[in-house]
Amino acid sequence: MSETMRAITQDVYGGPEVLREAQLDKPEPGPSEVLIRVRAAGVNPTDWKHRAGQGFLGEPPRILGWDVSGVVEAIGTGVTLHKPGDEVFGMLPYPFGLGSHAEYVTGPARAFVPKPAAEVDHVQAGAIPLAALTAWQALNDTADLQAGQRILIHAAAGGVGHLAVQIAKAKGAHVIATASKSKHEFLTGLGVDELIDYTSADFTEVVSEVDVVLDPIAADYRSRSLRVLRKGGILVSILPYDRDELVAEADELGVRAELMLVEADQAGMQAVRELVEAGKLRAEIAGTFPLADAAKAHAQGETGRTQGKLVLTID
């Protein structure tokens, strides 16, 4: 009889209440894969959106979760980078490699890197991968953000936003951020140079000539953000839909618009790990929940008021 594990599954689309704890077969690593005993896993907006039916994955049942921090339990054929007992963190291939909201998960060995030093615990490491990789790939790989450039980061206190602020500051950029007034002190502590309270000010009236805009909101933010870019500037949206219309509008204004999805990326994870170990990147933990309380984590995230990251912990 195969070993079993606890996992959070859903059989239908719906609200947080459709999530349930189940006993499932413990997976086995295939060639070039590792089996990880999950110690912590972030909960991201993409999790609750896919739970509700707004995503790429097709019909349930499924186990959600892409962030992983844990311990290698076993390795598949051909794996040389990791050994059983190694502490690792990383992101499962997005979007179809999900499944970290469970006691065990398998994934490509090269999706993971050694967990940062001992003072960075699994909760912290489990909060980082998806959001930090998104920010890194947007700012470094897509926008090629340079020291001295001006970047506008929307929703800067959110999961991706607050990590993007830190990455931008580490690269020497001048950071302008939108957030509600209650989150300004937090963002000042992260090094934000200029703050805009979106509830009382229109950012298009107070910002201009920026080199890069990072947009995790979409709606009309993308179109409005194009107008605060300098000629040749770039908008990076992490919500990749309605691309053609936005790109055409950007072309007319003499700027660029790129719409991206985060990808599993060993080089990116190594860069993120180096920033963490250098003390330049840290996740703000908005709340931790035992695996069985995954529905509570989803409900808190869906309020839209979370500052930082939500994390599931697995004993």
C-alpha cells in the first residue's frame, strides 16, 4: 500500500469553502525531479483566482500552490544538484506544475536552489519564490532596470509590490510607489523615495517621465500608466491579457508595453537567494496558517487589504 499525505484539494470552483483537506497518495519523483517535504508554502492571488475559476488550469480536482520551502526527501534518476536532506526553496513551473499546498510535492530539480542561511526560516523562504521571481523577471529581465532610473510600482505594499520595491532599491533605482496612506510608513521603511496615496491623488497628475512602470493591477491602471512614461519607457504588467490593444496604445505614445507570466527559473532563484542572503530582500509576512486552514488564508487574501505575503505551514 502506498504512503499517503495530507493535501488541500478542491473538486469544484467556488469560494474558500470549496477547499478541503484530503489524504492522497504521496507522489514519487520522476527523472530529473525531486520529492520535497514541504515545510511552508506561500498563498498568492493566483491561488484564489484559480480556485474561483479564473485561470489556465482547466477543471478541478487539483492541489493549488506554487511556492515551496522544504527538505528534499528523495531524488529521481539523473538528479545531481540536490541530495536527500537538503533544504531548498523555489517555485514549481507556472502555471501547470502546481501542488505545493500539501505535505509533499514533486518538481523539476532545477526549479529549486538551496534555502538561504539558517537565520532565514522556512516561513520566510516559502513566502518568497513566486512573488520575488515575478518582480525579478519584470524588473531585471524584461525592463532591464538600471541604477538611477525612475520606476513607478503600483500596489507597492502587496506581495509582488513590496518585493519589487526592494529589488528596485537594490539595483539603485529611484522608486515611486502607490499605496493607501496606512501603508506609507511600511513602504518608507523599505526605502521608497516618493509615495502616492491612490485614494486621494491621481498618480497621472503627480508623476511623469518615469523609465519603468510595474503594474500588478490592470483595469485602467495600465492605460493610464503609459502616459507617465518617458519616450522609450516601458510598462510591465504581470496580468497578461488584452495585450494587442495595450501594445497598440503604447506604440502610439512612443513607449513599450510588455505583459508577462512568471516562469520557473533557476538563475532567477539564485539571484533572489543572493539578495536574501545579502539582507536586501525580505518578505513581509501578513499571516501564517496551518495547512488545514488554507481556506482562511484564501479568505484573508481576497479582502485585498493584505500587506505582504500569506503562508501555509506544514509541521
